[in-house]
Amino acid sequence: MTPQDMEGSLASLEARLAEIGARLSDPEIYSRHRESAELLRERQKLDTLFENYRKWIKALKDLDDNHVLLAGESEEGLRELISADIGKLEAEAALLEKTVISSILPPDAKDSGNVIVEIKPAAGGEEAALFASELFRAYMYFAERRSWKREVLSLNESELGGLREVMFSLLGDDVFTMMKHESGVHRVQRVPATESGGRIHTSTVTVSVLPEADEVEVKINPEDLRIDVFRSSGPGGQSVNTTDSAVRVTHIPTGTMVASQQEKSQHRNKEIAMRILRARLLERQEQEDAARHAATKRAQVGSGERSERIRTYNFPQNRVTDHRYNVSVHNLPRLLDGDFELILEPILQVECERRLADLKKVGK
């Protein structure tokens, strides 16, 4: 792709940058914290895009100049130096081109939003529960690396230290952009610590990534809710709280039910349950819209059977494979230490190339 191919897109983005600048020059915008914060983030991204674009143009010009120098140079030593510079500039220009292209592609409407993530063991019993715990810990490390705010909304441990279920929220820059690729069935293949025969065991966990909805996006009529309170319980059903602090909220029209018992405060548990309920109702609404309009359907978690998976973690081969994008990496320990960029960066590159190809088809 050449800079000329991008002129139309860049012109519209320059106009958008000017519009953002005008809006941010109005002092009243800063009294609307969410709106001003979103505009500031968008301006920063556009500033970075144009900076990278200028660097790309310069790299291309330097490349042309070096090719002219090389054509007119006869001294072998200088030719080697010029050729080395050309190699560096070609690599730099290619990287900047990919960066610029990914920045001008139309973003997903939810890419700047926060998410609620749910992890549950599926097939494989306690081994699946143990891997659910490891995956949860890896996501927490990943969020910490990216300076995202983390909040555990619900956590239910199994008797052997695994997780029956966990829900947590992530807040920060590009959260949905990165985490949306985690939604689906994750399959793990390894020899469990309890397996005396050394046989490889296959188990699965499901990961759901829900865009977090605010009260404007999902309006809930209080009359449509049934709210029950009960005592919190831990592994094996034992009581972990002597008061009725746990809250169950049922959305009567859809039958959607959400419970929260993570906090000791009934008020706080109700607040958490409502956040989860809004996210579930937004997901339901988006699925219904996609079905009605036959749009590109978001990937479903599925039933959790071993044959359904988006990604496989193969411990004996130290390999992680994402089956949707045909991407594999060979460093499982680093990934489980939170370095999800290992698998997500090549995924984002493939996704970018696919979207760019689709745009070119539309433009023909």
C-alpha cells in the first residue's frame, strides 16, 4: 500500500482531529469527565498516527535517495554502506506501514470500552478448574503489565484450589481491542499432577469477554427486576458470612439471573450484580441484532466440549496455537506469566491484513 492510497482516509482523520481540537478548547467539556477523557484518548491516538505517517514518508524518501546514491556509486566500500542503510530503511518502512494501516482501519465501536471477563471450567473436571485458575492468574499479570485497573467481581473456588467460576472487570486503554480475542473455548493438553501413569489429559475452559455497559446503553426498568438476598458460601457450601449479604438479581423479561457474594456489603454486591446484568443484557441485545440483520456474528463460547476450541495450550510441546488465525508460539511459561502479546500481536497483524483486504475489495 502506498501513501497515495491512504490520502482519502487521512483527510477525514485530519478533519476529525481538528474537530476534536475545537471541542477540547471549550472549557465546559471538562465537566463531562467521560466524554473529555474519550476525546483526549482519541486525540492522542490520532497524533501518534500522523507522527508515524510522517516517519513513514521520510523513510520512503530516504530509501529513494539511497537507491539513487547506490546507482551512481562505484566504490565498493561505499556501496556496502549504502546497501546496509537500504536494508535498515526497508525494515523500518515496512514496520511503519503496518502501524499506519492498522491505525487508519475503522475501529470496532467497542474497542475503547472496558470489559467484564468470565472464566469457567468446562470438560475435564478438577484439571479444568485448575487451568481456569492459571488462566485467571495469567490475565491478571497481563492486565498489570498494561496498567489496566482490575477488579474481581465474583470468585468461586473448588476444593483442590482451582476455580469453579470467576468474573472480573478490566479498565484501561485498548482493553476490548486486546481481550475480545480471548472469548471462546480454551483447550489444555498436559499430564496432570494427579496422573500417575504419565498420560496426557485434555480439558477445556470457557472464556466470555463482555463489553461493560453503562446505564445509558442498557436501560433497565426497576419493575422488571426481582432481587433476593442470601448468605455467602464457599467451597463445599460452607457459610463464609453470617449475614444475608449475597445478592441475586433476576431480569424477569429475559430470565437472566446474576448473583454476587464477593463483598461483605449487600449494597456493594447489588452494585456488582447490576454491572454484570447490564453486560449480559447488552451481549444478548447485540446477538439478537446480529441474528436479525445477518451481520457478522460474534464468536460464541459453545458448549465447552473438547472438540470445540479457539486455542490450544499444549504443555508437552511448549506450544500455544490459536486455531482461528493459524498462529502458534512456543513459550507457554512466558504466556502464562502474562505475556499475552506473544500470541495477540500476530493475531492482531493477521486481523489487520484481513480487514485491509476486505476494504480493498469494497473499494474495487
